[in-house]
Amino acid sequence: MLFESFILGMVQGIAEWLPVSSEAMIVLVKTNMFPDSTSFTELISFAIFLHIGTLLAVVVYYWKTISKLVAQLFHYRSLGTERHQLHFVVIATGVSGIFGLLLLHIVEQYQSIFEHEEIVNLSVAGFLLVTAILLYISERNTHRYNVPLTTKRAVCTGLFQGLAAIPGISRSGATIAGMGILGIDKERALELSFILSIPIVLLANIVLNLDEFTAFSLYHFVALCSAFVFGSITIDMLLRIVRRVRFSYVVGSFAVLLILVAVVL
């Protein structure tokens, strides 16, 4: 059991920085390597819980930016143009929280469909293809500038982030692609994407995972530590790769491979 929790935490710690769905990767690893009676909804809840480990890694990595945003909350009236980034984070978080909960409720209504390994693989692959398409559209938009972080862009980014409630849709992939489509340059989109992950992960765990905290065990502790350690080790290297690689082709190829595996096996 502890080996399983270590592996799942490691998967979260590595996959979180790539524009693939870390929840989907955890579902795939758990379903194919450690099958048991865990329901699909319980597995998604545990995957969301593991984000706390990588959230801590994000806080460490982006500490200067995050501490600046927190300080702005206490000096809001004296802020000038710096309000824009704070507004953007707050609005995008609110929109993604509401939209994500609605989508998650819909997913839960159809959880019986995901009782079979082949269906899980095919559904995850299908939504990974959606992520790949979003990334492809974003990568083709070469007209990116230091555009203002308007309310409209915040709402749209929140909707893109909310799509991650669907297993297979990458949160970082959807938000980075969405901001790219909206004209926000890639470097800024990367930073904003992971800053946006902090409040939404906290909110998701408060709303959905109180049971995980009340039933906290050594299994949970090992998984969280593994996610934090591997997340901290890999974040800088993997973000450098994401900045340079056209991940639409990588994600799309992986999705096609999953479909072939599900069909053949």
C-alpha cells in the first residue's frame, strides 16, 4: 500500500508541470497498476487531494510573486495598475470554481460508466485529445503581447481552468492554452497558470475532500510527501521543457497511443 501511495505521489509530482492531466495520469496508473474496489469518484477525489503536495512546491517556486500578491490584499486601496493581476486571479478562481463544480457534478452522474479499465483509458484519451487541440490552437497564435489582464480574459481563463474537472483535461494545459488563445504571452501564462492552481486546489479540497482529511493516514502522508518532493525536484526542469516544446503533438500522440492500447488489449 505504501509503495502504491509513493508511486501515485510521484506521478502527481511529475505530471503536474506538464500540460497533461495529472488526475488522468493517476487514474490510469491506479486503474492499470493497482486495481481495487476504489470507485471512480473516490479516485478523482484522491487525485485532487494529491494536488496539495504540488501546491506546496508551487508556493516555494513562485514564493516572490505569491508573497507580493498576498501583500497586495492588505494594501488594496493604494494599488494602481498592480490591481489587474490580483483582480485576474480572484475572478478566474471564482469562475473556475463554479464552472468546475458543475462539470464535476455531471461527471459524478456517469461514474458507473468508468467501472471498466477500457472505458477509463478511452475516455481519458479522448479528453487528452481535446487538451492537445486547445494547445495546438494556442501554439498557432503567434501574436502574443503584454496584453492587459482584463475581466473578460479572467472570466475566459476561469472557464478554461474549470474544464479540468473532466478527467483527461489538463488544468495547466487548458489554462495555458486558453491564455495563449487570448493573446497572453507564454511566460506570463505559465506563471499565472500555476498561481491560479493555489486557490482552486485549496477550494476543491475544502469542498470535496473533508473525508480525506478526517481519514488521514500514513498512506495519505507518504503520497503527499512524494508529490511534494518529486514536484520540487522536477518543477524547474519540466517548466523549461514546456517553454520550448510544442506539447500539442506530444499530448496528441500520447492520446492516440492510449486509444490503440485500449482497442488492442
